[in-house]
Amino acid sequence: MDNQPEICFVASEMYPFSKSGGLADVIGVLPLTMHKMGYKVCVITPLYGRILTANFRPRLVYEDLKVGYPWPETTTDVYRADFKGMPVYFLERGEYFDRRYYYCTYKGDYFDNCERFIFFCRAAISLMQAFETPPKIVHSHDWHAALVNPYLYYQRRFNPYWKNTSTVFSIHNLAFQGRFSVRLFWDCGLPYEAWNMNGVEYYDSFNLLKGGIAYADKITTVSPSYAEEIITPEFGCGLEGILQNRSSDLQGILNGSDYEIWDPSKDRFLEANYSYDDLYGKHLCKKDLLKLLNLSDKLLSRPVVGFIGRLRDQKGIDLLMELIPELVSLNVGVVVLGEGDSRYEIELMNMVESFMGHVAGIVGYTEEMAHIIQAGTDIFLMPSRYEPCGLTQMYSLRYGTPPVATAVGGLKDTIIPYPDEDATGFIFQQPLVLNFFDEIKNALNLYQDADAWKEMIIRGMRADFSWRRSAEEYIQLYENFGYDL
Ligand code: ADP
Ligand code: GLC
């Protein structure tokens, strides 16, 4: 087959084909960046039902490829698309992936998530084994793809096809581990010896993420600060022990920002485009946002704060909810886009009702609104309790919307905090309401000083988090195995 991939990404989401959060953004751009740099890269991902309905027709390349799980006879069909010249392989098994949501409904996780992603990992390996030559690097992401690592670890012992392949596992969020009953381990195809405290076992449960950490040759996470945090009990989500054991193989590589998609000078979702040397379009975007969300036009001359993200404790949405009445009393507009925990969704709707014209809330997931809010608000709020990297603050910097964020993970690594003379945003230490409010007030004060505010906006818009730098770091990591890629 032409263009044999040497680097295979295995991940459960890839923008624009599927997305529930930042993982999809990363898989939509990092491999492509490597491809553009001349490396032979491919992505392997599930064929979710919606991909075919989205008027997108990948080509069937393997029919009935044997997977052998959950039944010895189980197979997968594999479809291939060229995404801007890079091959993307979609693994098809309708019973598992043709569903309304990716991982859960409002009632909770799909009951068969473990089987779904065991199947995914085993099917990915079957596919790579069908290639003419084995890949040099298999780079898997998060708990859904984690089992690729123990499978390949054991395959390498007896299957010569795999003996020159190395594995890299990236943790995008340690809190999502994929923990299941031991029962599901028995027939997953790993040898019994993997069931131990240095393997996939975690207090009697089958922990897929832990399997990735235990068996990958190298482990990365998405910012240098998060790499330091996750070896501590405060941020380690119970896996700090094994991460400490593997700390010499653990590295933090900061994510980037996809400026093909997230750039106000060419963003097709915006009412007007703008750049740091001409900010007039941002004013028009704010006007458009206020109109679109039925917010008072008086807010045009007042600061409007924005939040985009999963409505979960991780993101500190509860801290913002508590502050909304205070912000309204300061005559500040508030715009929230998110979905997640139903109690926060309901609380948000109540806030909208109580503060009509001052607070707008959209419960749901719309890519277009995320762009419109980034451009149309003045200050971006990100009071996360932990943040492996965070992409939205990088987007907000580019959109001239200085962030107010907690001093954690990637937020610390991407925002230069006020009052530094190079400041691009605002950082507060502990995720507490009072700290958050104090920092928002600092931002509101600076906003009053039009010149100083504009300077901060311009510094943020000029900050460069392009993916090439991150891609080079990953390539270096791959080459350290001794490959000539
Ligand atoms: P996480 O991956 O933890 O959710 P990130 O900041 O890394 O956080 O990435 C979140 C991505 O998901 C961004 O592209 C953001 O714009 C998008 N996003 C989050 N919530 C929504 C939503 N409700 N509607 C549209 N896009 C959203
Ligand atoms: C996760 C993290 C987020 C990170 C994203 C992409 O979802 O929560 O901080 O930016 O993955 O790596």
C-alpha cells in the first residue's frame, strides 16, 4: 500500500469527524501538522454513526478484518479517508459506535463502555497488523485507547511483526480512567500476569488508563505543569504512585492552538473579522453577540465575560455560578456556553431567567457559538480546579479576550499573569470564590484603562502557540527511540 504510515495515532475523537472536548481538537491538528512536516502519519478512530450522516463518505478498505473480541468471530470493517492528504482510518462496528452520544447519556455512562473500547483497541491493532510493514510508533490517547499499550507490550514478546514498534501514551485528563469490573478483564485478551498492582489492576478494578501508564514505552501529558502535578496526591487521582514509578519516562508537552480554525482574522463564523492591528471587527462581534443572545445593548460599553466548557466541577463552573449575581450588580454581562452536569444546567437557566438581558446561557454543544463567544466577549473565565492543558484560554488569547484563570496545569503555562509588564491575562492561586472574584475585579479595573487594556489584548493576540513547536517535541521523543523517521 502506498504511503505506509510509520506513526499511528489511536484516539476516540478527531475534529471535525467527532468531538466532545479538547482531545478531538488535538487529534484534528497534531498528526496533520506532522504530516505537513513530511512524516508518514495516520489516525485510527471509531466510525461513529454521525460521521456517515454528515455527508462524508470514507472508502471501505478492509472488509471483515478479524478482531476476535468479544466473540472469536467478531470482525470490523475499516474505512479510509484522506484528511487534507493524511490517511484517517475509521473502525466500524455499528453496535458499538452508531449511537447518539459518544460515551454517556444524561442517565450516565453507556453500560458497555469497557467492551466498546476493548474492541476499539483490538481492532486498531488488527488494522495495523494488516499494513504491509509495521508502524514504528503507535501513539495512543486517553483511557479509550490505553489498552493498545499492554496489548502491544505482550504482542512484542511473541509476535515478530511488532518487535520494532515503540509505544507512546498521552494523558489528556487523568480524572477519566475507564474503571470497570474485574469480570471484563478475564476475556479481554491480556495474560493473567497483567492483573497486578503494577499492571491494569487498581484496587480490584480493571483500570484502562492505568494499563496505558504501566505498559507504554513513553508517557506524555499535555503541559509541563500538569506533568509535575500528576505525580502528587493532590492531582494524581489515585495514580500518583505508578506515575512516580514511571516519572523518568513521563514528559509534559504543551498543546498548541489550531490557527487555521481559531483565528479571528479568518474565522468564517464571525460577523466581522479582525486582527491585532485593527480591532474594530471585535466591537462588531460584540454587538452581534448581544443582539443574538438578547442581551441589553447597554452592555456594549460595559465588560462582558464569557465561559465555554463542560459544566463540570473540573471547570469550576460552580464558582462562576456563585458570582453571577455579583457580576450583574457591577453591571457586567455574562455569557455561558456549556453542557454537562444537569444541576449546573438548571442553575444556569435559573440565572438567565433572574437576570434577563444581563446573563445569557446556552446549554448544548455548538461549535459556531464557541467562536462567536470567543470573539464577542471582553474577558474569558476559566476557574478550573485542574486543567491538563486547556485550549479555550489559548483561543481566547488569540481572540483578544484576556482570560482570568486558576494557577493550574496548562493555564499556568500559557498565560502571563497581570501585573507582569508582559501580562496577557489574570491568574489566581486557589479555586475559591473570593480569589476568583478578586482577580475578576483586577481585570475589570484594567478594562477601565482603555490603553492598558488594548495593550494586553494585543500581547495576547500576538502570543504564538502554533502546533509546529509541539509536533517537533513529539518527533524528538519518537526519534529518541532510535528511529529515523
Ligand atoms: P476540555 O477538553 O477539558 O473540555 P479544552 O479547553 O481543552 O477543555 O477544550 C474544549 C474544547 O471543546 C474547545 O474546542 C471548546 O471550544 C469546546 N467546547 C467545550 N464546550 C463546548 C460547547 N458547549 N459548545 C461548543 N464547544 C465547546
Ligand atoms: C482534556 C483536558 C484539557 C486538554 C484537552 C486536550 O480534555 O481536560 O485540559 O486541553 O484534553 O489535551
